[in-house]
Amino acid sequence: MKRILLLSLLTFIGYYWILIFRFCHPFPKNEFFTVIGIQFGASFTPYLISRRYGRIMTIISALIFVRIGPISGIQYAFVTLMGVFWGGVAGNLIREFYERYKIKKESKLEIREVYNIFPFSPNFLLILFLITLTLERFLIYFNAPFLNGFGILETMYVKNVSSKEAYALSMEIITNLLFPILYCYSEEIGGEKKEKILKDWTIGIAIGIGIQFCIMLIQIFYDGKFLAENTNLAIEFNRKMGLFRDSSSSTWIIPIVCFLFYKYFIREGKIRYIPILSLILIQVVVGIFQGRGFWVIFLLGIIFLLLIVWRETNLRISNKNIFILAVMFCVFILLLYLIPKSPDSGFGKFLLIPSYIIKFLQTGDTSVLKFDPYRYYLNLGGWNLFLDNPSWGTGVGSFIVNLKDETLKIYMPGEWFDNPSFFIGFISEVGIMGLIYVVFAWLIHIPWKNNVFLIILLIPALSFGYHIVQPDGAFVILLLLIIGFGITKVKWNGYWITQITPLVILLLLLINTGRRTYTEFKLPEFRKEKMGSYQLLAYEPNKVNGDKRYHVFKGKTIWILAGANGIELDVFLDNSTSKKNLRQKWTLLDRNRNSISGMEITLKKNEADLNLLIIPNNAYYLQVEELDEIGKTKVYGDVPFCISTSHFNEKNELF
């Protein structure tokens, strides 16, 4: 019964997380749920047959369905893997119901109980951490006006960045990590042997990468635009990304995932040359059309492969094999020399790395920055943000928001906004406390010492970009840790501190967030010192309908008055609500928010109601509240109403 309850909880979290995601990513409803439905069906349906088919198909879908929306012709570029993993979680729940019913019906065998449950599961602690980070960002970005009955209002976090836009950046990273962990945890509590789960996932990876290679070869030799919709600048740079998010994903995912399969071709001192050489050859072909990071990881992988061969054969390599390897190496170098090289291509830039390094060592100047100047300044900005907030960081997903915050004065050449490397981005956004949490909750349980080569490969891969901002990148990082190092196992004796420490950090994070929310809770004055204007608190600002331009508000709202003696308000309802009329209470407040005077009005659909408000000298705020049918104030109003933009000045004061 515990498994059913836990799986139901995970399914519940996944469903409502999808709704929260759409709150800050308002894609059209039909297109949004079409993508989610396709992904959900691809992973959920095989679980109706067996867990094994479900696991294999879930991994395959996660590797090839990240761009299913753009590929299927949906107008909006909705890129996600939420549906895939939610389908896997729901599939495990259905299988658990079915197997429990089948066992009860066919025998009296005792159903196995979950042995790795809250709060002792590292995956559960990581889920709890991500949920807490989501709440923390929500409270910070929206300034918690709902605590005083104002609902969820748009507070414009920094200049030209709305709260919803900032929250969306955070939700992307958290969602990319949360759903794969929800799925992995659902498999963990399923009660099957870990070795069997890892084997099925490995089969899924092999099939998924095989499909990716087929698509890439078609893109290389037939049509470069084949299934290449919505891949950022990949086509412009002549990159072939297969079905990955873009070439930034394929550049590091291909060589590091392929490295996982080398060990399967070297068993008991025997080397299967044909599979290894075939895999290497395919990588070389597709690698020509990848970024320079591909070649760094690929060549490191080849070196590690040779070390593995050397170790597995006990230093006994025949002269014949040495000759074959030497010939292959010479042919490889010759092919690299004969391939046309463009200095603007990733491959061409890779070949220039030695010259940059030599020039830097000889002159001691900053010419090495020419290799990747933007990433240098992004990393520098991330490090400065970390130094300003070493304990808790600036908040997950906040880096680009901070780049756009002019008051922070983070130097970036041009108007180019992107993320730093994974290491700098992670430490700048979650700080030392967040790092400690992840280490104690999860990483400390991984058997690192037997996988030193994979660790070394992950380091340059994570140095090229903040890969968890993409759904496939975040998924592959987690999968590499699980497949390469094994599913986390908790030792019950002596490991209590690894469970208590994360929970204490979560409590401290919530206390810190509450303190910040309380001290910054000023509603329209929120962040005025940084933005130079008051918060508009609009549900949807600057909406245009024909020749009308207006702001949409919802429920209880409050504004700063500009000092006029009277205001003739142009207020109405538009087609965003089905209501024909709306009763409201308008109240004038002094600086201490004490009521001075008020009036009730009734708004009508698409019909301006001009109501004159006489403003006394001591009035500072104007507050509006929604009334119910009997004239009682509603704590949280939900009917959107509109006010012409002409009533607000450049400081968002009402006049």
C-alpha cells in the first residue's frame, strides 16, 4: 500500500506541476496539452504491457521527443519532456495497481513493502529540495501580495522583466530536473531489482542514440533541415543536431553517452573491434557538424578507451593489434587533415585551440579570450554574483534576470544574454548551502571511485554550458549519474547525518525566504529603488484591442496616486471574462493605509464607466476590491478588469 500512496503522490505532483508550468508559460491550451498528451502516451502505454517495455520506451522517448511540438507543426515553440516522465510515473502507478490485484487474486503471497521511503531516500530529498526552491522563487518574484488578499499580481521584478518572465526561467530549470527525478524515484520504489532497471534503461539509451544517429546521417547526406524545426542557430552554423534540443545538446551528449557503451565491447580481456570502430566512425562523421566541445570529450573518451583496453588486457597487446591501432590512428589524422576546415565552424575553432594556448603562453595577454569570450564574461558575472550571495545564491534560474538588472552592473559585451557554465551557474544560483544540500542528500551516496573516467568526461562537458536549462541536457546528466554510477543506495547505519543535514538546510532556506519576503513586502513600492518606478501590479500589462490600450488587473489591487485633485476613471470589462458586470469597492488610503473614503461602482462588459473620484490632500493610495453578490468584500477576487493606460504616468502612478 505504501508504494501505491507514494506513486499516487508523485503522479499528483507531476500533474499540478504541469499546470504551474503553464501559469508562467502561457502557451495556447490546445497546443500545450497536445504536446504533453503525445509524450504521455508514448511512455505510459508500454507500461500497460510490462514494466520493462515501459522503462525502455520512456528512455527512448526522453531522447527523441524533446522537440515533438515544433516537429509536429505546432505554431508555438514548446520544448519539454514533462509528458514523457509524467507518463512513466503514471505507468508505474497503474502497474502497481495491476500487480497488486493480480497477486491478491492468484495467490496469497505477501506483497513486498517499500524499503527506501521518506525521509531516507536521496531522490525524495532532491524532490523536496526542488519543490522548496520553487516556492522560494515564487515568494521572491511575486512579493507575496496574496498574503494580504491581493492574489498573484504582476510585480515587474526588474526593468523590462516581468515577475512571470523571471519565474518562468526558474521553472524551466526546476522542471527539467524535477520530472526525471520523479520518474527515477517511481522506479526506485517499484520494488524490482536495481540491476534489472539499469539494464532496461541502458537498452533504451542504445535504441534512442541509434535513432539519433540515423536522423543525423539523413541531415548530413540528404537534407540539413530534416526534422530541424526550432533548433536555435544550429542550421545557420551548419550543425546537425538530430532530434536533440539543438547542437549545444548534441555536442556533448553524443560523445559522453557513447563512452558508456565502450565497456560492453571489452569483456574478460576480449575486444570487439567491429562494434567499437563502428561507433567511433559514426561519431567522427557526425562530430564534423558539432561544436568544438564534441572533439574535446570525444578525444578524451578515445584516450580513456585505450587505457581501459590496456588495463583489461593486462598490458598484453599483440604486435598485430598494435599495428592495426597505429594504422587506424594515421588514417584518422589523415582524414582530419583532408576535411575542409572553416574557421567559423566548431571543428575549425577546435583545431585553433593549440594556437590560442601557445600565443597566450608566449605573450601573456588575453588573446585566449578569443576562444570563447562570451562564456568568459558570463562565468565572470556568475562568479561575482556568487561572491555577493555566497550562502544562498541569487536563486535558481535567476542568472539571466540578474544580467538584465542594470543596477548590478554585470559587464557583458553587446546585448547577448545566456547562461554561464554549469559549475559557475549552479554555485551562483543556489550558493554554498544548496551545494551542501545536494552533496548530503544525493551525491554522497554515489560510488565515485570506480568511475573516474566518466567523472573526468563530465567535467569538460559541464564546463561548456549550463546544460540543465534544456530538458534533454538535464535528463542526460541525471541518467549518466545513475547509469554510470548505479542507483543511489542508503546505508542505514552511520548515515543519519546525511538525512538530517538536508532537512535543516531546507528549514533555514524557508526562514531566510520568509525574512526577505517580510522586509520587502511593500506592494507598489517593491524594488522602486532599482526600477525607478512603482509597481503596476497588473495581471496583464499593455494589452491592445483595436485602438484601445489598457492594463488588465484582477481582484484586489492598490496603486500610488500622482497627486491630482480628482480622477475620472475609465474602467471596464473586456472579453477575457464571461462576466457581464462586476461590483467593486474603491477606497482612498493615507500613507499608513488607513481608510479615508470610498465608493462602490459596477463595471460593465466593453463599456467604460466614467466615475469621478475626489482626491483629498492626505490621500496616497487608491485600493480596489471585488465584491460578491451581497456586497461583501472577497478576499481573493478572480474577475479581470481593465483600466486605460492613459491613467498611469511613467512612474506607474495613477492620475
